[in-house]
Amino acid sequence: MASFLLASFPPHLKLKVYLHVADQEKDPLFWNTWAQSTLKNALTLQKLNQNTAKNLILFLGDGMGIPTVTAARILKGQLSRQSGEETQLEMDNFPFVALSKTYNTNAQVADSAGTATAFLCGVKANEGTVGVSAAAVRSQCNTTQGNEVTSILRWAKEAGKSVGIVTTTRVNHATPSAAYAHCVDREWYSDGEMPAEAVQAGCKDIARQLFENIPNIDVIMGGGRKYMFPKNQSDVEYPGEKKHFGTRIDRRNLVEEWNNRMKNKNAHYVWNKKELLSLNPNSVDYLLGLFEPGDLPYDLERNNETDPSLTEMVEVAIKILKKNPSGFYLLVEGGRIDHGHHDGKAKQALHEAVEMDRAIGHAGLMTSIYDTMTVVTADHSHMFNFGGYTPRGNTIFGLAPMLSDVDQKPFTAILYGNGPGFKVVNGLRENISTLGYEENNYKAQSSVPLNMETHGGEDVAVFAKGPMAHLLHGVHEQNYIPHVMAYAACIGQNRDHCMSSSGASSLSAALPSLTALLKLIHLLC
């Protein structure tokens, strides 16, 4: 019998079991011991962490619904040669979990722009709009002014904290743009994507707002290089590919402008992994990293020599931001989970989720739960699921252990409710037994044919740890999230409780010294 150390047991539970997994799990002692250990850990949470959060980190898995979390957990385990189901994601170890209601003000099933406005700006909004209230109408430029709403990133900056944005998508994509932009159309990436009448009416594209709305965002990393350069200017990495040429009609070079403005501020612009990792974070105060003309590649397809991983970007970001004695706010987006699902490519989506979980773990090693609040959530779900009575340890990308009792054909455990994986051959569902259903870009079968799979409308999970994390509990509206984070850090609207507690106690502690000083002055006079 092989010696087996259950990797997912808590570190303090030193159980070495000389049994196969299937055998040890037959013993009630196995489950009772594990549950009792979990119970003891839960009892320690009765003493709530009510510290003030010096640092705030929000990890946003775009499209990371609960089925995606579960499947990513299994994949993570199977990548480590475990059966997978018993594995724990980094977010699984967060002590507090809530559910978030994701609908937009005008949509039952949300998009990433309206949801980003909710979990960054604290107000629900219409689909397709970022950083504006529900009074703004998508694509109608004249509904922008007067309807702008500010984000927690701005609140943190105004409170003296350093702030950063790290994403695997374009830095002017829906999620990150809500942190700094006020735009009635999420697709106005540069003025080259805007209608002429909107430009003439004075509306600004999102790339321009990145550099103009909140002065001196300390760290910006992701893709979207082409939206920063004049139209038809060739790209530094892909000089011969026209699809990567600059898009700006106004002929502005936003990167050059940023460099000129920041030249005396220990600022660095980088566009590849080598340049990024060659930096000494101790001598960098401001960082702009644009690693692709558009979105970064999927992690499974990433060039390890030229493109940094999400974990590598997060590490550099935290090293730069944590130098500020007042703390920092960092938004991290695993944005291509969403893209993998839209393409019906579950393997790409799940590997993106596993990489984000790796980044979450690394951030945890670089910070402390005593002064850093970390929240992990999603903006929305997808029409993704897995089932089919698969046995324990079944590869997450594998077949269900049965044939359909209707068409007598096999099917994979992973399926989509709609999307590009729908295919009919001779009037019947395609037989997948001869297809490479475990390949990276295999498109899982779907029940309804669509060129792009859609979002799902169910609630998503919110995982939280650190100061005031217990305030994320139960079922909440999505726009509640930044209010809790601001309360934990005493920024934005939520400062009164900090003055009444820490302020009052500091004053009372200072009174004896002040009295002694007054007596001394009286004697000297």
C-alpha cells in the first residue's frame, strides 16, 4: 500500500495515512477528524479582525461563476496528480464567503461594464457603461456629463494610498476602465472606435481617460498597446501586422506623453517580460506595462520569454505599491477566464482561473491578514457547467461514463448551455469520440448554436479575508463590495467610524502627556 499524505488537510493536522484514497475514505475516522479540525479552525474566527485595512486587494475573475470555481479546483488538483475534488484553491481558504447579485439596472443577465461599475464605484449601472450611473444611456454621449460616479481606486488615491491596476485583458477593457473612466460605451477604447459625433460632442475615449482622469496611477499593467498610439503606427513587437497598428485618429502618442510627464518621477514604461523583471521595484515609483497590442494571450499559449504571467505582474505591482507607508489599493483581473468561456474553450478558461488562484496565493505571501483586506469575486457567471455522473478523479475535460440514452453517443462532462460548440452532422449531434476533446482549443458541445457563448445570470461567490472581511456574508447586491472595502480602510464615504474609535482613543491617550506639558510650561513661566 502506498504512503499518502493528504495535501488538502490543514497544516496543523499531521495525518499520514497508509491507505489508498478510496480505502481511507471508507473509515469514518477520516471524515470525522477532518471535520473536527475544520470546526476548531472555524471557532477561532469568532474573534473578528476589526483592524483598519492599510492595504486593499480585489481579485476579479471575469466570468468566474461558481461552476468555474469548482472545475478550476479539480483542475488544480489534477495538475498535481491528485483526483482533484479534495483540493483547495487559495480562495477556498478565505474565512468569509458571500453571494453577489450581479444583475445590471437594465439587464437580468449582466455584462462586465455595468458590473464593474457596481463593484468598483458602489452603484449599479446599465450594461455597456462604465463609471456612470444608470441615468446615463449607452452610446449617448450627451448623457455622460453629470452622471459620473467615482471608484474606490480614486477614493484610495485621494486618501494618500498608492493604487494599481493589473489585468490580462486590455487596460482599457470593461473591468479596469470602471476604475478610472466615465464612459457611456465600453467599446470606445480609443477615438478610433468612437462615432465622430461623440468625439465632436466632447466625449473622451477610455485610453485617454486612463491618463487624464486620475493623475499618476502608480501601477498599470496589461494589454491594449495599440489604443495608445497614432493610427497606422506599427507596433514595437509585431511591426508587420496591420491588425496591431495604432488606432488613434487624434494622432496622440499617449505612452510618449506619459513618459514626458513622468520623467522626473522614477517612472518606467515596459512592453515585455524581460524589461519588467529587470526592474528593481525599490527604485520604481510609477510603472506602465503594456505587453500586447490587445489582450494578453491565454496562459496556455503565453510566450514565457516575452509575456509575463498574472502572478509575475502581481508580484511586481505589490513590491512597488507596498513602499507607500499609507498603504495601497490594487485591482487584479483574471480577464481571460471570460474569453475562454465565450469561445467555448473550457480548457483555456479553467487554466486562466488556476493561474489567477496562483496569483492570489502569491499575494497572500507578500501581505498580512492583519492589515490587508483581500477580496476575490467575479463580475458574472457563464453558461458553463459539468456533470454526467462522472466518477471520482475523472479528468475534468474527459467523457461522462455513459452514452446518451437518446442518441447513443458519448458526451463530455463539461457542456455549455449555448455557444459555438453546437454542431450537427447528418441531422444528428456530432459524435465526439474521435475528436480531441482534451485539446487546448476544443470547443465543448452546446445545446444552442451561437457564435459566442453568453454570460449566466446566477449569483457569484465573494471570498474575503483580512480586516472587516466578516462584513461580506450572506447575499448582497454587487455594489455593496466597494463600500465594505472602503469602510475597512477608512476611505471614501466611510471615515466617521475611524475618527470615533481610533481618533478618540488617540486623543485620550495623548491627554496625560498634554497635561504634563502644560504643567511644565506653567512652572517655567
